[in-house]
Amino acid sequence: MPKVRLLGQERQVLLSKMRRQLSAGNTAGGQVTAISCPDCFGTHFACPNGREVITMSNYELLVEILRSQVKPALGCTEPGAVAYGVARAKELLGGDVKELKISVDRNILKNGMGVGIPGTKERGIVFAAALSLVIGKAEYALEVLRDVTAESIEAANDIVKAKIIKLDLEEDTDGLYIRVDAIGEKDHSRVIIKNSHTNIVFESMNGEVLLDREQSGSSPAAVPEKSNRKSKTIPFPT
């Protein structure tokens, strides 16, 4: 059986998953205890009666969690995640995007500003967003820009030169955060990604909430121009 080393957040996800499974299983309502094992690569779990009920070497469980945590990506995940959000906002809008407003957390900004975009000689978040307006398909997730061509690169550069894309630093947020507002002639859409690169938690169209995974119920969404979060505009070269 393959041995898999999980570190940091992935390990915590695994442990939480196992505890939930055990809580639903035959542990007589007792507390589940994690025990380090020097004879294997991970952790065993036992219930109060001392009977071992599951181990981290459960191959099927590892595969399930790895599939949920690992996603294929084309190039750096930061501009890819922004491009994914742009593609989804564009699809919700269903028409030409006249203005694009993007707000990201510090890490997305820092890691994405100077990286190359695969299949092109261009760099950075703004170009990735422009290219996504041309060819982006949300169904491809972090491979959203995989259909790049010479013609699409030229069209994306024209969008960048038109300065319809505004990139802001989102200062009032913790963890991964991407907000995309796509504004058309009469309509506007909003997409928010949080915590992981493909985790869309919010979608709205013309102020109507279509998806909200953070709050129960639905309420009118703020229009793009009236977001109450603190942000700072980032200039970019043209």
C-alpha cells in the first residue's frame, strides 16, 4: 500500500474527516483519541474501550480526501484562481464586459503580480483576467486559460490597454480572498472566492443573490460600486 505524507492543513482535514466518521460509527458515544504510531507513517485512532477503530493508512479515505484537496492547474494558481473567478462572473453576466473590478488578498496580489501566464509571454493578474474575458471557461477551473491562442493573446492585450480592469488590494480580509465584479451595459455580476482557489462562496446578478455559502437565506447583494470593504487600488503597467 502506498504511504502518503500529509502536512499542515491537509493533515488537519484528514484528522477532522476521520473524527467525523468515528463519531458516526460504533464508539458508544465516547471521545475518540488520536495516538501517534512509530511503526507506520501516521496516526491511529482509538475509542475509550481501547479498540482501534481506524488508522491513517486507510487507503480509500486518503484517496477521497486527496481528490477533494488537489486540483489540476495551468501555471501559477494565483492568477489562475483570479481568471477562474473572472470566467464565472463573465458567464453570469452573459454579455460584453465593459468594466471589470477585481479585489484580492495580499498573498494573491504578491504571488500573482509578476508570474508568467502559460502559453504567452505576458505576466500578472491583470493580463490573466483579460485573457479570461476572451477565452476563459469556468468549467476548466484552474485550467481556465488552457485554450489560449495567438489571437486571444492579442485580444487580451487590447483589453489591458483599454484599461477596463481595476485591480484592488482587499485589506479587510483574512486568508485567500478574490472578488470579481463584471459590469456590462445594463447588468452586473459578482463572484467571490474564499479559503481555497476554486471555492466559490458567493454569486449574484444585478443584486440578486444566486449563491451564498456563508450565510443562511438570501438577501439583496450590494452592487459592485458600493462594496463596504476596505480596498486599495493597485496601479499596473500598460
